[in-house]
Amino acid sequence: MSVMRAETIDVADAVGKVLCHDVTKIVRGEFKGPAFRKGHVITEDDVGELLKLGKEKVYVLELEGDEVHEDEAGARLGRAAAGPGITCSAPRESRVNLFADRAGLLKINVPALEAVNDLPEVILSTLPNNTPVTPGEMVAGTKVIPLVVKEAVVKAAEGICAACGGIVRVEPFQPLAVGIIVTGNEVYYGRIKDDFGPVLGQKVESFGSEVLAVEHAPDDAPAIARLINSLIARGARLVLVSGGMSVDPDDVTPQGIRLSGAAIEKYGSPVLPGAMFLLAYHGDVPVLGVPACGMFFRTTVLDLVLPRLLTGERLTRRDIVALAHGGLCRGCPECRYPRCSFGLAGAGNSWSRPEI
């Protein structure tokens, strides 16, 4: 805990010292509020204004050699916590806000975040890991609790941040060529219009990727396998296979994905809607089995998985299992995702624990 030395002194002698209280200014009919806030470092230019406000003496702190003013500490913590894709505001009463400077997926090193907040007198608060963000969006904030903090605490926080290259970062979305396969005899033979392909295409394009092709396949596993391999040969770096994901006898999409040579990482997800989701990899190319709920619900498991894949992250079985916590969509009349609880509690932490 910091030990602060406070005293009441003449304004003329207070230059360079830290104000312990707000100084109010009142202009009749125009303004009433703080002319100087607690924590302000008094300058030569401030002396005359303080005298005009009737303050010949002020209550101030004098920093010891091993102490740091709250604004300097907050600014240092913000700079240390900010990784790629993050900018910082100027400090105000020690608070520094961190903003995304590009579109992408917010990544939080959760163990390092907890280690910083385990230190005395400093805090760092963030949005959840794996939240999609836009440029200019506030994603984190720092603050120092007292007016001054020990230099050793600030250095410890900086060391934790340095060990992981910054606690908060934004991974940009990579523009991938995406192949889409819509399965089902009813679409393949023209009995009904394909509404699934446009829905998936819109999701893909919203992240800056492009649809390489939308293909249609009958309920035939070898045909689905051939189309997967054809799309990959044509340059697809992600393949979405929609429909045919249930246990009905004619739902053969999982079999078709296996026949393509893709290795299934996880079939079935603890997310509602999206229980029949499938994650597989054909070499380095993700192949997703997207259940029919992806056409009927605005937000499904695909919205939790797709942004991560489009940053180049390779997901595992464990990543899908972790989505169970928070994987229940509330089905709100007006969808606010990702500004809601869906998927966020199970977002997990894909970074390894830093050496601290």
C-alpha cells in the first residue's frame, strides 16, 4: 500500500505537487464545477487562477521517490497492456481507455489479465475474449485506485504485460476464399429455392472474405465429398457444407465430409442453436458442417466459430466443448449479438499462460 505525505501549503509553494481535493469554480448563471480536479499536478500557470478562486492555501500530496502519480501510472499501464490493433486515450483521473483501431476479433490474455488485477492499487477491465469489434470501439480500460502508486507496482504490471506482448489485442480478419455447398435433393433438383447459400454468403462477406462458389449437392455422400475436394483444389481456404446434419437416414453430410479425407475434430456442439454442428480439417482447410438452424436463426454456433477461423485460428475439439458455458442463445426478439451473453462465457483463452 502506498504511503502518501499530505500537507496544507501556500499556493505559491504548491507547484509540482498533487492536489488532494477538487477546487470549485462558480460563474453566476454560466458555470459551476471543478476548475481543478483531485489528482491535478499544479503548474506555475495554475497559481494565479487558484488565487482568483480564493485559494491561498491548498491541500496537496508530495510524491516520494518511489511513487508515481495516478495519471502517469494509468498511462503506463494502458501502453503496456495494448498489443497490436489497440490505441490508448490520454489519462483522466488515472483512467485510460483502450480502443480497437481495426476490425477484427478481440483477444485477451486472461491469465495475464488476472495477474495484473491481483496486484495492489491497479485495475485493468476488458470486454470478453473473442468478441468481434469494429474500429474505434472501446475494448478495455485501466485505472489506478489511489492518487499515487508505488513504482514497483507499476513495473510489476508492465512486466506481466511485456511477458505476453500486451494483454489486449485485435486480430484482423483475413480475407479468405470460401466455398459453400448446399446439400439436399429438394434444392439440387430445383424443387425449392436455395435460401441457405445467400445466408451463408452474407455472413462470410460481412467479415471481408469472398465466396469462391456456391455449389449444390444431392443427398449423396460421394457427391458431397467430390465437391469439397473440388472447391479446395480451386483455392477455397474454408468450406461450409450446409444441411443434412441430423440423424435422419438421408442426412449424409457428415459421411460426405469424412469421405473427402477431412479429419473430424468434433461432431456436435454444446450450443443452442447449433447442436448438430461439425468441425473438420482437410489438411489446413477448415470444413464446417452447418446445421439447418443456420438458415432459420439469425445467431447460431456458426457466429461463434466463423470469426475465429477467419483470423487464422485453428480450433480444436476442446474449443468447441468450451462453448457450452454461455452457449445458450436467449432468442431475444431483437438480436443484439455480439452485445449479449451468447457464447462469451465460454470464449476461453487461446493464449498460453505467461511466465510471471
